[in-house]
Amino acid sequence: MVYEIIGSKEKAVAIIGFGTENIKELAEKIMKQHKNVKSVLAKTGQREGVFRTHPTKLILGDKNTEVIHKENGYSIKIDPRIAYFSPRESTERLRLSKMIKAGEKILVMFSGVSPIAIAIKKVQPDCKITCIEINPEAVKYADENVKLNKICGIKNICGDVREVKLEKYDRIIMPLPETSLEYLDLAKKHCKGIIHLYGFAKDPKEITSKIEDKIIKIQRVLPYGPGIYKMRFDIEI
């Protein structure tokens, strides 16, 4: 990925990938080619810290980098400097939402600004979703996004998923590929159906070898690096 664009036709932010050369020249080219891009940020490092955000630097444009991103019939309000959001995963969010059944009780761990929950509710409005996110600024955006999309049945909780009181869920979604495996035992204790676990790997066996339960499907989501993919593992409990 050289750069990605988050936002709408009215206002968008471009984010240049870490390690890209000739950043200033590329930023000027992006703003000339995409009239809706009002700001260009450049990643200055990999995702870091407990909030999993990319450190960025404003290269060109407006200092206000808050935008409303539109995809698949819903809107996501986000400032990419404050909370993580990937527009590249819109297809996966839609794909996942179509797997949900009416009336399901769902937990989304590491939920960010709640794009997964909102995507699901747009397709399956009768389910109930609990989202847990440790970044308080992301949770504020999640609450705003629920109101923005006029959705009921999503509960956003700010906290560490290990410290929040959990119930039993029909489905648990674990979209943090770097460390989801570390939380799998916790998810298994609170799931009575399907767990969707995401991870990075060159070969699925790198992750399946660490999962004792039945894996009913493996989905390649996106390329992440040379030979490395973000993958979804559907686990039956």
C-alpha cells in the first residue's frame, strides 16, 4: 500500500504508507488528483501502543483530519490520527455481516470505532452487539457512529476485555490480528457458537497449529506484507 484514502466525496484524508519515498511530491500529486482530499498524512512508524494507532505526520493540507467515511450504505466518523480504521477492509466487513443470523448475541473485541458492528446491524438489524475497546477516543467515535447511522442494539464499552464482565455470546469477533490468539481462551469461555479470529501469517498452519478447536473456514482477507496475509479463522465452539 502506497497510500489509502479515508472519507467521502465532500472531504477525505489520504494516508501515505510507512517507508514511502518522495512523500512531499506524492502528497502534492494526491491532492491534485483527488479534489476531495483536504489533508495528507504520512505514517512515521508501525502500529504501536495499547491503542494500536499509527504515528503520523501532516504533510499537506488542513490540520483538521476528522472525516466521515462512507461505505456499503453506512457512515463512519473517524480521525485516523486518533483511532485505527481501515477502508481496505470494507469487503471483509460486508462478507462477515452476511454470515450473521437474526437474533444473535454478538461480542466484538478490540472494536475500535465500531465499523464491524455497524456493518452487521445494517445487514442483520435484529442482532444485539456488545463492543469492547480500550481506546477512550475510539469509543467516543463509536458512540457517535451509532447515532450517525441511527442504529439501536449496539453497546460500546471502554475497557480492557480481560477486565470487563462478559456474558455468553452466539458469536465472538476478534479483529486484532497481532494478538488475537492471546485472547482465544477468554473468547472460548464466553462463546456458544462461532469465533472469528483474525491473524497474520504466510501459511495458515502458523495459526491453525495453535488452535485446538474445529476450524470450519479460513478466509484470506488482505495482503499485509511480502507473502503475508491477514486471515480470518472461523472456529466452531
